[in-house]
Amino acid sequence: MTRAAKHSRFDDFQGILTGALIVAIGISFFKSAGLLTGGAVGISFLIHYATGANFGLTLFLINLPFYWLAVKRMGMEFTLKTLATVCLVALASELLPQVFSIARIDPFFAAIAGGLLIGVGMVILFRHRASLGGINVLVLWLQEHFGWRAGKLQMGLDIAILLCGTFVVPPLVLAASVLGAVLLNFALAVNHKPGRYMAF
């Protein structure tokens, strides 16, 4: 099998820009319906709903402690791309409501569309060696140093974040949030498999 060509800097630039925008649109769907999800985005949603704090700024600040781990675990290139991605997603999530608004959206439709959009956006980011940072980097580090299974740990932390949502969102919205998180991970599982696409 022929090894795929390495992405150029322009490839990475447009891939990160595209992936970040798709993720931010999915986040806008979640935000409009008051939904939650897992990871650093989910923690940012919890803080945003509970305190009214700026979502984009919260997402940026939550990720700061994880960049040192990212450098140690994934290297400087990955870390810089992830930093750029988080900045773009945080900025876009605050600017998008100024260019389009959602007057009404069903929470289950928001979960389906938003979950799939975020998942697809993350696939694009992964293919350009970038991510949304945060908890994913932490679980990889814990797996490397303590042997804890990253997949199970990630799932456990995401469930814990969603369970915390019982204090800030209604039960129906929480149910839609679980659906959205499942579909997000489904999009990742189906479209991001080792060996299926290698361009780095």
C-alpha cells in the first residue's frame, strides 16, 4: 500500500480552519438548545450555563493547563495546531451569533445535527494533527504513565460531565445531550480509524 503524501502547510491551514468552523457551528446548535456534551467543551458549557460566563473565553482558559501535557505527549507541532484550533473555535463560537441566529430549534434535532457536525469537524482536525485539546490529551497522558485505558477513562469523564448537567439543564435536554454525545462519538468511530487515512 502506498503511503499518503504528507499534508502541506496550506493543507493544514485550510483543514484546521474548516474543522474549527464546522465544530463551532455544531457548538452553536448545542448552545441554542441548551445542550451539553463531554470533554473540555462540555465543561465549558456547564460553567457557561451555571454562571453565565463567556463560553468562548471559558473554553480557551480550560484548555490552558493541558498544553504542557500536549507538548510532552504529542509534540510541539500538535500542540501549536491544537492551540490555534481552540482559539479559532472559541472565537467563532462567540462571533457566529452575530452572522446568523437560530430563533427556535428542537433539542433532539440540535443533538443530532450538532453532534454529527462536531464529530465530522473533529475528524478533519485529527487528520491534520490537531484537536480540541483538554481532557483527551490528559487521558492519553494518564494511559502512558499509569496504564489506565484511555477510551474507558474518556468515557467515564464524559459521563461524569453529563451527570453534572442534571443540576443545570432539564431532564429532556439532558436526554438530548446524551444523544448528541453518542452521535459525536459515532461520527468519530466510523470516520477515524487507524490505517484508513494516513497523511502525516
